[in-house]
Amino acid sequence: MSNLRVNQTIYTEEDWIADLIKSAGNDRSVNSVKVSLKTFDIFCKTQGMTRDEMAQDYRELLKPTKDDQGDYVEPDTRTVCLSLNKFVSFMCEDHDEIITSVHPMTNYVRTFKAKAPKTVKQYFGFVKTYLRRCQNVRISLENVRDYIIFPKIRKITRQPILLSQLKEIVTYASPQRRALYYVLVSSGMRLGEGVTLTKRNFHFEENPCRIEIEADNTKTLEDRETYISSEAVEQMKHLLGDVFYHKQDCDCHGCLKEIFAITERQGLNVTYEDQVFGELRKKIGGILGQKKAEGKFTGEGFFKKYKDSVRFVVNIHSMRAYFITKASMKHGETYSHALSGHGAYLKEYNRLTQEEKAKKYLELEPDLFIQSVKTETEKVNIQEVNSLKDSMKQLQDEVERLKKYPQTA
């Protein structure tokens, strides 16, 4: 009979996820955890068993046993690790025979697609932690290094979103999306931070307009301040209407409501905005007659993808990269990374006074304008139009001269 006075309780998947939310302060990691476990479920099914059955087999293999002579036999770590290595290989391949979802409206069938190398490693890490904490299946890092072969993570040079593309995006976006995109481009904030904004986060009475981002809504769990351009302010003014003019400390529903959110869950809002932008990208690419990716052809314009990747060059997260690039060119990396929320740079930036911060942003602001700035193509077109106008003016002057002085035979 055990003399332990502490109850040995079961630690479930729900307990683990609750602890993740508590430690992270938000639910952004929870979606990745759930997807990783769902992926492991699919793998287990291909092996003819459930996740719990697989974990039970792992525990049996790792349980110390005795041989016929009564000597302890080492746990069969190798077999467990080779099984998990199969899981890694499974994630690296397309499985067209496995249906993961069917769209309820269009009946579009989505099949299992190979995961990116970085995603494979992330999902494996979540599953390994789940097995350890919830299923008491313990695999050491040394075991992982010895038996698990991960795909090599390719470092792809990211391509910038172009000003001409930003112009197309804000032209065809809905008023609410247009306002969001102006905010993202001119502030450098993450999409996850943008969808949490309420009217009270904005200091419209200041120039430039300052935004306070609360710690609970940032990736680093540090509050910070950034700014938006006057173009973005105008878009917010159109979007908010009467609420725009309320006082900063107003507690009415309109001022406390998240402006760009559709649900109370930040992660779902980010996923939704990704999908909306994907549809917008498809619409613009179609209007411009651009070619989609096919085979080895990576596509063009709004349809262009990175080589051997499902990731589009033009995506909603590239707006943040656009800001970081412009801010770095104007005031250096420390300034750009601090404003965009990289915690390591905030300490030095926060030593500046509010006046110094505002001055620096006002110097940067013209580089962040979208519609107020002409692209090279637009400049050439304007020059051509002006040249044509000059030619027409000369012809009109010549016609008027001939009318006054008609030629005689």
C-alpha cells in the first residue's frame, strides 16, 4: 500500500492546452498545437491505430523489463524513435489519398499536403511534448539526434512587396480591409496585433497618430507604442465615422469594440484575415491577367510563389516587412525593429522622449505613403500625358493662328 499523500492525477490534453494558454497569455500557439496533434492522429490512422493506442505501444516499448535470468533489459528506445521518424517522413510528403477537409459550400476537397521543413520540426516538437507530458512517453534530445532525421530548412531570400502592388491592394480592398492594410503598412505591427485594436488604442489627437499596443496582445508580451501615417488616419476616419471623434477615455461600446475582429479569438481572426487577403490577391491577379504558378513556373505578380513552396510572395505579412525595410533605411535597424515589436530593441528606443519619437516618425512618414506617392510607371505616364497636352496646345494655337490669317490663293 502506497504511503503517498499526494494524489496521482491524470494530466490530459485539455490540461496541457490550458497551461499553454496560461503561459503564453494568448491562444496563438494553441492552433498550431491542435493541428500538430491532428496530423499525428492522421499518421497513427495510417499505421492502423489511434493516438492512444500508439502511445500505449510506446510506453510498453520503453518500460524496463527483465529477461529469463532476471536481469533488466534496456527499454526499446530505438523502435519508438524509428516510429516517430516515420511520422516526420510522413509529414514531408503529399498524401493525395488522405482527405483532410471538404468545403461545405463548394465541396472542394482538401488532401494532405507536405509540410514545410520548419513546420515539420515545430509539429514534431509539439507531439514530443504531448507524449511526454500527457502520455508519459519520454524521449531524450540525444535519442532525437540519434534517430530522427529532419528535412533541411532551406533559407529562401524573401522578396519585397512593391509600392505598385500596395496601390492595387488598397484600391480593390473593402473599406475595412483598406483601413487595416494602411495601419499595418505604416505602423509595422503584426497582423495579430492589428486585429486586437480598439478605438482607445489610437491617439488621433496627436501628430503623428500614436498607437498604444497592450502587452497581452503582443508576441513578446511587452507593451509598446508605434505610429500610423496621415493616410492611415484618413482611412480610419472614414471607417469609424462618428466614433472617430469620441474622447480618448470614452467607455462606450464603439470605443471598446475591436475594430477589425470578427471573433473573440485572436488566432481565428488572424486566420480569417489571411483567407480574406488570399481571395483579394486572387481577384487582383485575375483582373491584371497575371499567370498562376504551374509545374516549375512559380507564377507572376500576385500569383507568384517562392520556389518549391506554397507561400506567395505577396502576402498580408509582407506589409510588416515593407515597414521594417523603409524604417531601417531611414533611421537604422534598432529604430525599425523597436517600432515593429522586436523586444530586444525596445530598451534603447524607449530612452527617447515622446517628442523625439514623434519627430523621427514624421521624418519616416513620407516613405510609408501609398497613394500619395507615384511609382516610376505612373511618373512616366504623367510625363507622356503632359507631353501630349503640350502637343495638343501647340496644334490648337496653330489652328487659331490660321483662322485669324487665312491663306489666299
